[in-house]
Amino acid sequence: MFAMKLTLILLGALLYLVGTLGWFGWLGLDLLCTGTTEALLYAFGGTCAWMLFTFGMIVHIIKTARPTAGGR
């Protein structure tokens, strides 16, 4: 069971890293270099979506690690 959890954690971390590098290293920069209003709005929206996903993932990790935190 531990090996399965470790595999899922490592796979999730790898996918998050690839997604982050793909967004900021390729798609986001390409949209910013295009310079049109539509591309800039897509870049802004994509970055906001990335930040929301990151925040949600952090909250999920904290709640999984400490399920009783916040509740009395």
C-alpha cells in the first residue's frame, strides 16, 4: 500500500511540474510574445487558473495530512 501511495504522489508531482513548466515556459510566454489583447487575456486567465489549481492542491494536501485541523 505504501508503494502505491508513493507512486501516486510522485506521479502527481511530476504532472504538476510538467504542467507548470509547460505553461510558464511555453504557452504563457508564447501568448505574451504575441501581444494581442485576446492573447494577453488568455495568458491572464491561464495564470489565474494555475494559481487556483495550486491553491486548491495545497489545501487538499494540508487537509489530507491533518484531517482534524480547523474543526473543534
